[in-house]
Amino acid sequence: MADLKNIANEIIRREIEEYVERPDEIERNVELFSRTRPLMQEIAAALVEGNDGVVDQLTKKALDQDIDALEIMDDGLIAGMGIVGTKFRDNFIFVPEVLACARAMKAGMTYIEPILSASGVKPLATVVMGTVKGDLHDIGKNLCIMMLRGAGFNVVDLGVDTSDDEFIDAVEEHKAPILGMSALLTTTMPNMGKTIEAFIDADLRE
């Protein structure tokens, strides 16, 4: 049975108690944070609050204490972002708050990513991401990229106003099995379909 008293950090306890409503998610979060170090809980709590400066300091502190980079990423950064995702899904917070939390995660990942790369940890997969042709908006794309990188994916960011050919060339060059496209405007959303058709014509998608 999930017992919030097993979690040392008051902020994390409060976040789970007030914002995590599904019994299975409560159980999973309590189990996760009950076994993590207090410092990992501090990192997660600072991330949930969108405090990038504190996440930066605590991540450096954890590395100085020789805590493994993977542990910091999994038990601190990703664990905290899991609560953020739940709150966003259930409409407790909205895009501006999520972006603040994503910036906090990026502050920590700035230290973690080079260590993981140097240690030879293989990414889960390569993802090519870009905003479609005619659209210059990138907030959603950048947020998704932060989450993917934090989850262990290698992401190739093509930026905005990306043509069909640029998507195709990047997927072929990086041998990426996953393509992500972003569009904010209703006038540019159909370009997603056009890009998919271009991949079909190039025999890169069924």
C-alpha cells in the first residue's frame, strides 16, 4: 500500500497528494520516490517548481558527490518531469508552467548529457524533429525535444520552416526510425500530411 510518509521530501509528498489522482500512478510515484536519495527528491522538487537555478546547483552537487549521471537523470530529472506531465495532462498546469519545468530539466541535462555521451551509453533511438514548412513556431517542438532527450533519445533538431526534402534527407542521413513534426497554425497543419506523402513516395514509409 502506498504510504506518502515514506517520501522524505515535503514538496514531493504534497505534489503527489494534491495532483496525482489515479491510484496506480500514486502507487508508482510513492514507490519510486520512497527508494530514491533525498538529494534526488530535491532535484525533482525543484524541477516541478520550475526552478532552473536550483536544479542547476543540485545537479552539480550530486555529480560532485560522485552520484551516477544515470541515477540523477532517472531518479531526479525524469521522475520530477513525470509529475509535471501528470499535472499537465489533468489540467492542473498549462504550457507556460510546463515550459518553465522543461527549462529546469534542461539546466540539469546540460551536465548529464556530455557524461552519458562520453561513457558510451547508447541512445534508445534517433528521432528527427522539425516544424513543418511555412510555420515558424517552435515552443511545442522544443518542449518535446527536451522530454525526448531526457528520456534517453538522440534528437536531430531541424528547426522551423522545414521542407519535405529536409525531413527526408535528415531521416536518411541519421537512419532515424522516428520522425516528429510540429505545427501550430491551422494553415500549416496540412503540411504534415504532405510530408508523410513525400515519405511514402520516397519508399521510406508504408
